[in-house]
Amino acid sequence: MGVIDSESPLGAHPIVAQNAHVTNVEGSYIDNSITNISHSVHLASVKDYRLDLFEEHISKGAAHDSAERGPDAPQCHPETRAAVQEEIMSWIGYGDQDEAPKPIMWLSGPAGSGKTAIAGSIADACQAKGWLAGSFFLSAFSGPPDRRSKRYFVPTLAYHLVQQRSIPGIKNAILSAIADTPSVFEKRLRDQMEILILQPLRTISAGQNRCSWPKVVVVDGLDECDADLDKTFRTQQDRRRNQESNQQEIVSALVDASKDPTFPFRIIIVSRPEPAIRDVISLSDTAALCLFLDEKYNPDADIALFFNSKFSDIRRRFNIPTSWPSQQDLRVLVDRASGQFIYAATVIRFVQAGKPPPEQLTRVLEWKNLDNYEAFSALDALYLGIIQTSPDPPMATKWLLTISKIPDRPGMMFREGWFLRGLLESSPGEMEYLLGNLTSLIDLGPDRQGRSPSFNFYHKSLHDFLYDGRRSSPLHSELPSPSKRYSPTQKIVMRFVDERMYQVFKGTTTNPHAKLGRGPQGAPASPHSDDSEGAIFLEQLCSLLSDTISPRLGYSSDDVDWWWSCLSHSSSDKSETQCLTCLPESTKIAAGSSALPRAKSGGRAYCNTATNQERGSSPLPQGNSA
């Protein structure tokens, strides 16, 4: 008699084979009367639809140890942050013995204070002990949109529970819940928490000894949860309110779960001290234990230890005398860091990049703190100094702004490195020319496919610096006046993308990545029908064009004809549809129909008259952090 394990990849009920002929079963012993299956087997042809459905709604990259986060994901340097790590681990292991046990810990602190490194180190330590039930590391700028969207949050935690062999029966209980309520992924987070986690825990808890169960869930970067990707917002205030609402919904779902006696796990929430998050936690009648990374944890000593260790490595690699750097230089660096580990990490990356390390460090020490924004003056001066090493700092700044603000949109590839390079580069090599000296701030290495640059910022504080026009003002050749809807830096991005779209479609770009340029004389050169990459780029470009086309730029009827000649080579109705959406409603009405021939006519009329009319530029689509 053979049994297929109910916790096997099939995730189904046990199957018994007796007095039967069985063929093509891997790893089995067969005779003519009885089939003996000596171990659980995998039938490749059989798949559990519940797992398939489940995996469509999770963020695999959000796990603390995911390949997407990579080997260089932030970690505490050895022997640093020891006090705060000991306090957290003690709370996880023995917090239920406190006089007033608190099931939630909120770890917060200023930008760049090392919160994510602490969270990563704690998650690793807990996993080694068998304490980690699940994790979700949100990121506003790294990885795909699912790492900053609330809709993947609860399913991902439930998926991590499914992997826990120390919780007998939890896998089938959760998969059964999905089978019973396949629409669960479209419900509110509190309902998802109830159906995917709490009800399955109730199902299996009776009579179980929980001593061997995991103890904690780690959630990092909650303040980086974004607004809904499938919504368009009239103003930035509307978008910000939606973003805060999503963050509060996550906290509320976690707080409610922590109150349920069935939920045995402690919860660590790591974020900046945002009011929206603080309000939900403080209003809960189950108060959280709040840890704030301030001087209590002596960050200066840890930063000094970090600098000493890293400079020792650099000295060995470059054969530099042990007298470098001087103790006075180290004291200056520690003082400028002001408890911000991101300052220390960025200094080390810059010192190791490009020129000889002593020369690079001298440049850092010569950069004076900025007078404004005292709390970030040293970090701002560091960012400013590094960006000014680019041969064209204002243009490099436009690239960085656009990379950080290009929108996420379901099904679109606007944030893929190959698309960004094709859009932003006006000639081959421009990326390396502008950003080659900035690799201490942005990752230009290959993406997950090993092809295009990843364009990932190393820290969110760079985005904050760039988008505050007052802090980054020396980098802008001009700073537009703010309006009711758009900040000066948002206007810079909108105008830059307008211009780049115009150059690509007019054919004035010589960038081979765009694959659309018609050359300096404007000779038509549509993509070949077998050029799938060019066709995909065109489809993505048309989708972005629908929100960025600017009547103030001089498109002509020849351009419209050329656009559609390219579309005919792409063999994609989707491209034509997306290009149609770029025409304003008044044009479609004038054309009398949205049918393709009349839309072309309307497009020609629109582009021919656009140059002479005063119309405002359409905004970038609302996306990741616009």
C-alpha cells in the first residue's frame, strides 16, 4: 500500500494504491498485484490549482531572504547595533513573561538610521532559531510593484506559513480556505487575514503543542507601502491620503490579528515614525512596545566601528598605510553621520568607487554641510557632492528624478531598466557618461535577467533629497514655480519626459536602445516585423505617450503617419489602441469616430495645430511615488 503525503507538493488528500497496475510512477516498486510506493512521490502532471492561484497573489521578492533582495541586502555590521538587537530578541523569546505583555513592537527612527539592516539581521537570527513565521520587506524603489502594494501583503504572510513544517496541518488548512473562497484575494485586508490566517489557525490549533511553532512575523518598510497602482489621483494630496490609508489598513489588520487568541505570533513593524502609522498604533487598546533609534543605543560608537572595519578592508585591498585615515578624519565622519548609518555606508561606497580611496575621502571631507535642514545637512552635502562629480549634474539629476518617479502601472514595464534606458538615452553611452560616477548612489549593474541596468537607488533618502527642491536646489539649472497640483521637481520630470518622448518619436535620438529613431534626416526606419524587443518598446512607449504627449511640442502630420507605420510592423492591436488614447477628446469628436482612419486624420490635425496653440502639458501618469 502506498500513500502520497498530504503535505507533499500535491497538497491534496492521501492517495492509496492497492491491487492495481501502476505505470510511469517515479521512484516506485511495482509488481502485478500490489503497488508499493516506499516514499512520497511527485506526479509532475498533477498540479494543485490552489497553489497556482495562491502564487499569483504573493510577492516572492518581499521575503527577507529572497533572491530579489540579494546577497547585499542591508544587514548590521558584525558587533554593531548589539544593544537594540539583544533587546528585540529578548522580547521575541521571553516577552510573554513581561508584567504587561505586548504582542507588537514598533521599531522606528529617522531616515538612514539603519532600521532595515536591523530588521534583516533580526529576521536572519530568528530563521536560524526556527522562530520566523513570515516576513514582508516593502520597498518603494527596488523590485517590482508587488513589494510596495498592500494587496500582496496578507497572502504573502499566509504563503510563508504554508512553508512551516513545524505547524502540522497549516498548509492544507490554508489551501482549503482558498478553495472555499477563491475571491479572498480581492477582499479587504482584515477579511483576508481572517480567511487566510486566523481561520486556518483555529482549525488546527485544538490539542496542538505550540512550543515548537515559530514566534514572530517581521514587517519592514511599512512607510514605503504605496498608493493603489490601478487608481489615478487628481492631486498629490489625494494620492498621499490613499497611500496613508493603505499603510493604516495594514497596521489595523496586524493589530486585529494580534488581539485574536488564536494568533500566536509576535509582530515587529519597522518604519519611519510617520503620523499615519503612529496614530493607528497609539489608538489600539493593545499598546505596542515602541523602540526609537536615538542616542540611547549609542549609534556613534557603532558607526565608528563600522568605519574602522571598512577602512581596514580598503587599506588591505589598495595597499594603503595604516595611518590612513587619521583619527581626526574619523571623528569628523562620525560627527557628520549624526547617527545615520546611510551616511556611513554611502561614504564607504564612494571612497571605493573610481579614483584612489585617499583622493575620494579627501573630496568627502572637503564638502561642507549645507546650512538648511540641519538634521540632514551632512547627508545632503554628501549627496550633492557625489552628484556634482557627474560631467553634467543637472542632466544627471533629471535622470535620477525620472528613474525614481516613473510610474508603476499593472502590466506595464515603465520601470524596467531596458525601457528606461531606451527612453532617457539620447545617444549611445549617455547613461555611463552621466551616471558612471554615481554608482555609490544607484545600482547600474544588470537586472534579474542579466541584461539591462537595474537602476535601483541604494536608499530612499536619496529620493527625499532629490524631490525636495530646497535641499537639492544647487543641482537644478532652474527650479519652476510650484502650482496647486505639482511641485517644482515634478514639473522638471514632466518636462523632461515630454522632451524625451518628442525626441524619440521625431527621430532625433540616435539611441539604438529605443529602436525607433529615423536618423538625423528623418528617413523612415520602422522596426522590423521580427524585432520583438522593438515592438514591445513601442507598445510601452505608446502607453506612456497617452499621458505625456505635449501639445506645446511641434509634432507634425508626418509624425502621426510614421507612428502608425511603426505600429503596423509591430502587429499589435494593443499598440494602435494605446496610441489612439493619446489623442484628446476634442480631436476624437472632430474626427467623428474613434475608428483608425479617422483617428489618424484627427491626429494629424491635432499635431499640425498644436505648435501654435497654448495648451498645458499633460502630467505624468500617477504611479509609484509621483
